[in-house]
Amino acid sequence: MVVMVCTRCHEREAVRSPSPEARARMEQRFGAPWPFPDGICAKCLATLAIKDPEGRARFRKFQKKANAKMLADAGAAIRSGVLKALDFADRIAGAGR
């Protein structure tokens, strides 16, 4: 079994990064670059996301774009679901007449 060591600290096992295809889809969908380097461990990932000012800024930029996109998508899904429920209620009300 091959174990990849963290490219930043060289002490711990690296966490699995998203595949290049998945990363490209996320970057395209959210409109922001992936904020983390490949092959880093969970501790270094947390350090970059929380303690490093530059890493934190990149992470927050990605997170804001991702949250905005997911909120917009959720709003559309909720709106669609409500309209389906109202159509169903109209059919039930019409069947009782």
C-alpha cells in the first residue's frame, strides 16, 4: 500500500484531494479557484484555512462564492417544490367538486 505524505510538513499522511475533474467542475460552478494545494494533511489543511491569513482569504473567497451559488440553487429547488405542492393541492381541491 502506498501512503502519500503531506507535501507541507512531511510528517503525516495526506488527505485525499478532489480529483482534477471534480475540482474543475467545482471551480466552474462556483467561479472561484480551489483554495488548497494538493497532498496536504488534515492538520496543515486546518492551519491554512484558519491560521494562515492568505490561505484563510482564499478559503473565504471560495466559501462565499460556493455558499451564494448553493443558496441560489436551493431557492430555485424550494420554489419548484412549492409550485408542485400547490398544483397537487389544486388537483385535490378540483377533484372534490
